Amino acid sequence: MPKTATFTSFLLFCAGVMTAVFITAGASASRSSTCRGRLCEEAAVAGKKTNVRKNLSAKSRSSKYLVASRYKRRKPPVTTTTTTTPTTTTTPTTTTTPTTTTTPTTTTTPTTTTTPAPPPLAQLSFDSPTSSTLSGSVKWTVSSPVAVDHVDFAIDGAVKWTEHYAPYVFNGDPDGVLDTKTLANGQHTLKADAFSAAGTKLATFSKTVSVDNTAPATTTTTPTTTTTTTTTAPPPSSADSSGESMPVGDMSGWHQVFADNFAGENVPLGSTCGDANAFPHTLSNWSAYPYPWKGTPTWGTYCPERTTSIHDGLMDIWLHSESVNGTMLHLIDAALPKIAGAPSTNGQLYGRYVVRFQQPTSFPQYHLSWLLWPNSETWPRDGEIDYPEGDTNGNIWGFMHWQNATSGGQQDAYNAGTSVYGAWHTAVIEWLPSRVTFLLDGRVVGSSTDPSKIPSTPMHFVIQNGGSFGVSTPDNTSQGHILIDWVAIYARA
């Protein structure tokens, strides 16, 4: 080989080595300056959660929201190798595929197999005034000729109420009252769909009506049909509405200070926000954040009178949107049990809090944040305990914000790995000087055991249900129910 060619090859080799060195150094510098791992996540969580805390000066009593963003695991880079198959390797020419092997020609897919056609839908009977023009308060109930799990009531295609017990009535009211003042004048389509527990539609009814709020109120007692059929047994008693009875009395290490299974109680929804004849005004053992306090995020408005009712041995919390005094509001709720003998804040130092609850179906844009909030109203210094917490279409979480914290991100967090919606659950908070433990259906979800971080000032319990921080522009049609079978609270014995 000529010397000039050898010298040129040497220079190319040196250039390749230097390029590799520079690339490796650049990649190393890039990785070293990239924020990675738990420190970055804590910083992100701390920064985000600090921005969404309570605005107590505006009387907003909402809890913090779990920043649910997580770092995504990146796919490893695809590398190209220079490995090739040696050209000297050949396939033996004596290897052949036997010519006697054939696919049997007698195997065929049967052509006679067909999917049976679904049975035709039965029609729900529909009780409403005989006139197709509605005004005032009108009766809207349905009964099904087949056994059903629940009935969805929809107006103009948007589900406004889900009823799980016969007789199936709109709005949770014993008389099935629909207030036409919540609707604009003109034509509207009222529809009811009955479903099985598996979500199969079993029956349906639809009727187009005209709303005229300037006309005299429509009579509510005359049904359009008398062909109703009883399809289910009466609602179960409060002791077994959820299949698990409320504990009554003291237990080892704990003294019971509050218990309510809503047996024999009937508190229908009020006619409007602030209705003095609705929840919580007719009860002595409950209070609630009042209308028109705003939640966090502030697009939610507290209105216990139009969100919370008690029927069939259950507290029924209905998160939804409706027009209030001509303005469309997204209504939320925060109910507070009153502990006998406790201060006006209903708080205590340490305790055991047990709730039996169910959110039957998943629905977007709302958020459970049931919490122990410091009586001092000093946050984050005096900590906070949240459980169960999660979006209404997400998982259950537990959080313990530290005593003497300086930011909302200083907390212990535990994922229950179970969705908020679906089955009945029993959630337990055990708060002691030495530990805070979260349990779900008897299983420990998480436990914080550093005494220096455990909140050590009196707190009160709030069953708070507000808006999701993942939603900036809420949808007027999103709605759903959260059912509570019973609540039991204990103090240290």
C-alpha cells in the first residue's frame, strides 16, 4: 500500500476516536444535568401542590389535590449492530420439505354458527302529567317489567340522576319531582334507561315534552299509565344495605363517640341551594360547608341542599351541574359529622374514623378528599390526613401531611391500588401519636410511623367531595353519586 494511503487512513482513524470521545462526553454532560428520580418527583409534587392549597381567606375549605402526574418510563434507545452472518455459511442443498405433508382439506369453519339476536327491549312505564306541556314541579317515576340494577334518568341526552332502588324516582325525591324551573322553555326529551348489574340495557322509555314556566303549575298526581309492575324486593334495611353492619359500641383501645347508619331517616333534596328544609338543616348530628362557598378548584360551588339526601338507609351525595338563580353551577358537597361534647369545630386529638361507602359508577371531573383538617386552620404547619382520596374515575389514595411542614409536598403518600368506583368499601383511618394507618376492607394500605411527622394538634373530619384539579373547564353533563351506608368515629380510650 502507498505511504500516502496509509497516512490518510491513520488520520481518519484518529478523527473517529476524537468524535466518539466528544459524543460520549456530551452525552454524559447531558445526563448529569437532567433532573431524574425521586428528588425531581418530590420537587414537582411540592411545587404543584403548593399552588392548589386552601384559600381560607375566601372561606374555601377544600383539601389539597394529589398531583397525579408521574414520570413516564422511556423506551430504551434502539441500537443498530454491525453483526452480519458469515458469507461462508450456506444451507445444505440436500434438505427439502417433504412433499407428502399437506393441510387436510376436510377442516372447515362451520357456516351455521350465528349470534342469537338480543331480545327486544321492554318499555318502562312512565308516570307524569297527561299534558305534554310541563310547568312547575312534575312527577317523574318509572317502573320496569323486568328486574333491573339501576335506572338512569336523562334530559336531552344527559344523565341527570341514577336510581338504584325501586320505586325508581327522579332526583331521589320520594315523589319523583322534576322542577321545570331548572330547564329552559321549549321542547325537551325525557328518557329513562334500565340496566342490569353488568351494564346491559334492559328497558327504555323516551318522551318529548314542552316546558312552559310561564304557564300555571302542572298537576303532579295523575299518571299516564297504570300498567306498572313490581320488579324488585323492598330496599334492604340500613344494617345490610352494603352487606356490612355498622359497628356499635366501644372496641379495644377505642371509645365510640359518633355513629350514624341513617336508619329510618328521610331527608329529600331541597328545592334550591340554601333550602332550610333540606340537608343538613333538619339534622342535629351533621353540618356542611354552606352555599355559596367555593371549592378548590374554584369552579365548584358548595350546595349541600341540592347534593345531599338521605333515603333507604343511605346518605346519597349527588355531584352534578344545574342552574341556580339563572347561573349554571357545578355543585359539590362537604359534610361534617358532629361529635357530641366536642368543640364547635367537632375536632379531637387522635382518633379512629370508619366509613362504609360506594361510588357505583365511574364519572369524570370530580374528586373525593375525605380528610382530617387542623382545628387551628394553620396549614401546612399543623398537617393534614386525607383518606380515601382520588378522582371519581381514578384510584384510592391515602396521604399524611407532616407536622411542622413548610410546604404541601412534605407528606407520606400511599396508593391503595383500588378504584374509587365499583364495589362497596370500608375505609379506616387510625390516628395515634406513634402512627397513622390507612386500611381498606381490612387490608393495610399504608402506615406512617415517624412520631416527629405525625400531626399532633386537634383535627375535625370532613367528607369532602369537590372538583378535580385535572379539569379547568368543567362539563355541565358530568354527574354521579357517592353512597354512604354508615359512619363511625372513635376517640382513644
